[in-house]
Amino acid sequence: MNHNTPLSPRPLQHLDGCRQRVLSAAQLKAHGVNSAALNEQCRPGGPWQQLLPGVYLLHPGKPTADERLHAVLLYAGRPQTRTAVAVPTQTTPDEPHPPQAAPQTPYANAMVTGLAALALHHFVSVPPLLSLDRIDVMVPRTRRLRSTGLARLVRSHGMPTPQRIAGVPVAPVPRALADAVAQLDDAGAVRRLLTEAVRCGHCEPAAVVRELNQARLLTRPHVIDAVDSLVAEGRAIAEDRLYEMVREYGLPDPLWNVDLRMPGGPHLGGVDAYWPDQAVAVELDTRAPRQELRAELQEESDGLEWSEYARKREHLERLGITVVHLTPRKLRESLEQQATVVRTALMASVDREPAAYVMVLPR
């Protein structure tokens, strides 16, 4: 027996795990599988099959979802010449088995993105992995590869830090959303994806809009409409968390969603919560997504909105009203800390000069 003898598929039954049944040509060659043996194994009706150029499935039949992901990543990445996969080589009984190389990642500079990434992030509004005709995989713009078969390449100037899900490198949710939206013309599908991202706590609206902006997707009317729904959803969730903060951490009940006005004078603006006895107001800042959207659309009202917001806050503070500024992200990530900030402002009111009298009206 020599190195040109085709390998028997039987030893491959000892491999454990789905990923070890998908290997690149370079990996197979490193373990003694030459071109002749590879062609023999992949003959029509043979025990192996080629999934993508240079990527092989070591069993007949349809690949699993996990095997499809692994195949796309092997194709798009730069596989190492050796991995910890123990593919047997042909040896005589007296010959020792070759030493195994240390484990290495074969996915350098590649990660799953788009709908496949969202499925791995457990989005319920995306199709199952097996039903996707193509899997989006992000690579640096300098990679010289083409989309082919089930692999659709998404080239990127700047690669985000991937998250590991079941050992698979996956794009963060905001970036995966932008890559998915780029392929979708269905306004309802786009709206469902963006709404689920915020409603289920995957990310904040500002992060989503930032990625959509960078991908130059905010010129599409159906995306703009979905962003409006996203902002409304984000504000509703932030308000719910504000109610939870007051309830869970024993803060006094405020007046919710009120307008403040000087007696017989000008309107001072609306606040989300107000404690009249302590002259403390809480205002949720949900401007960031709208600002980025308007900046992309080149609307002049963006600067005006920020100026109006700052002017209102300064006016209230000159009247002796403490304004606590909270963001949806702060409420999501550190609710107890934000409750402490509000409680401190309420307690500090006894040491301040009395605030000016203002009228409190329903908003």
C-alpha cells in the first residue's frame, strides 16, 4: 500500500461531531488525502461530496445546518494547513500514527452574518438555517473570492469583533441586521426584524440605525418606515423599564408623562416623570436614532431639535428643577444604578433652594 491508494471511508465513522465531517482540501491533504484519493471518494455515488470549491462533506446525503455553516466558513476563511481533526492516514501496522497538531481555528477573517447570523442569535422572525438558500459570510474587502453555491460573500472595510455561538463566529446583531436588510425588499420583513431586535433586547435602536446608516440603507423608503417603527418600539420599551425601575426599587410614585408650564406664562416642555414635591424630572433621551436618520436624509431640523432639547433642560434647571437624563441603554444595562441616581436627586432636594412654582398638566 502506498500514498496513492484511495482511503477507505470506514475509519471516518470514528469522527465525532458534525463539523469534523466537513473539511477543506488543504486539511485533507495535510492528513495524506491526495487528489486521486479525493476524486475517488467524490465520484458519483461515492461516500464523499463537494459542497463548495475546496470544501468537502465526508458523508453522502444532505448536509445538516451545522455542516452548511462550517462549509461556508471554511470556504470564506483562510484554513490552516493542520487542525486537530483526526483524519486517519494510511500506515502499515508497524508504523506509528503521526502526531496530532494543536487545535487551531480554520475561520480566520470570516464570520456568519445576515439572516443566518440572526437565526443563530435566536431571532424567531427569520427562516430556519436549513431553509436558507444562501448563507451570508463576512470577509475583509481584500479577500479574493466570489460568491458561489450556498456561500454569499459580504465584503467589509472594517470587520467587527465576532461573537461565538456554539463555536461559530457570528456578526453582532446590529451588523447582521444591516446585512440582512440589504438583501430584503419586503417592508414587512424588515419591520419585523428591526422590531424584534429591540423588543427582545438584542440591541438598542441607536446601534441599529448606526449600522443602517453606514451601510447606506436609509435612502430606501421601506427601511425609513421600519426605522420609524423601531424608534417608537424603543421608546415604548424604555418607558416600561422606567415604570419597572420606580416599582421595583421603591421610589415614590411620580406624575407620569406631563407637561410643565409657568402660571400664565410659556410652556416649558414635557417630561416623562415628575416629582412635584422634590422638583425632580426624568427625561428619556430617545433622540439618537432620529438624529442619525435625519443626518442621513440631510434634514435641517436635526440641529434645531437638539437646540430645543438643551434649551428646555437649561430653562428647567434655572427654575430650580433637577432634570435626570436617562437613556434606553442605561435602563436596560443598569436599572438599579439609575434608580440610585433618581433617589439621590430626590433626597438632595431638601438641601436646595425651593424651586419656582410650575403648573403640571397631562401630556
